[in-house]
Amino acid sequence: MLNIVKKMIERVEYFACGYCTNDLKRVFKDFNKTIVNFNAGVFLIKHREKGYILYDTGYSMDILKNNIKYFLYRFANPITLKREDMIDYQLKEKGISPDEIKYIIISHLHPDHIGGLKFFPNSYLILTKACYNDFKLKKDGLLIFDELLPEVLPVLAEVVEALSETGEVSDKNCVLILKSIVLKVLLKFSDVVKADQDYHDAYERILNALIKCNDESAAVILDEYRTH
């Protein structure tokens, strides 16, 4: 088997396209608190017949944009990233253009794996059926560990109120993400939030921002939160 692979694959190169920092205790079961960096790793495969193939594409600078979804991801996974970390930049340094990448294999749909896809519009995309189904069902759409939600609320409230001033908070996707958060907090962390004044105040500020966007369900959630 190994000999067959050697005949098919000319070489494999590894690129670190930014990294996030997290606690192993949050990510994996039965780990003690250990802060580590997780590289957004990309493999470049030179196939003797198929040409260049990428395995994953790393982060893109989009993850640093100021929107709710990316903010939540960065809160849970602080990111270190600069332009020269991007896979297109690193390939260009090696004299490889995006059009030379014939195939891209995607392991799963997290931002540190799919961020660079936009650089390769002409490449064929390869992913598993499970991965494709996750995409259709919009799984991992929030990408934040549940236990962090109460901790996120005070900072999130500031972001929401800032976006309210520009009207961005009424964006359909933004509203859906916020509703997902406030509903999950209501169902799983209501007692925790009520026990902390900062969490409580922030939670109500977020709901009131949604109510100002004429979201009727936010008023129902706020009433449910206050009465139970």
C-alpha cells in the first residue's frame, strides 16, 4: 500500500494558516486546564496525475470581521492571524497560482478549515456525505461552547447595541444567531444568568434590542425569563 502511495504522490507540504488558542479542558473530555495553540493546518499534495490537491484551506481574514457570528467564534477561540498566513499568499510565495489547485478536500466545515475556499473558485471540492449533510442542516452554525454563553453576554450586549445604532442588528442572519443564543440561555442557563447581575442586565439588553427590531419571539422569551 505504501509503495502505491509513493508512486501516486510526489510530495506533501504543510502550511500553518493562522491559529486559535483554547483550553484542552473545554475541547476534550478528561483533560486538565491546559492552554494550547491549534494551528489551522493545510496540506498541499502534489499528485503525479491529478496535479496539486489541497487538504483544507485554513483561516481567511474574514474571521476578523465585526459581525456577531465571527465575534462569538473569536470569543471562544482567540485567533492569531495575519495576511501572510493565508494559504493563497503562502502558495504564491512558492510560485503556485490558485488555478493550479485542481482539487480541495475538506475535512469539516469549521472556519479554520474552509476559510480559504474563496481563493480557489475553479477547484473541484471533495467532502464526505456527512460533511455535506452538516452543511445542508447548518450544523455548527454558531461554533461556540455552550458553557461560555453566560460569560459572553456582557460583551455581546455591547456589540449588539453598537450594531443597533447602524441598523445591522436587524440583519436576518444576525437576528437568527441572537435568537439561538437567547433561547439556549433561557433553556440551559437561566438560573446562572439570574444569579449574576451583569449577566442578567446584559441578557435583557440583548432581548430588548431584538424587540426593537420588531421580533415578537424576543418579547415572549423575555417574559418567560422574567416569570420563571
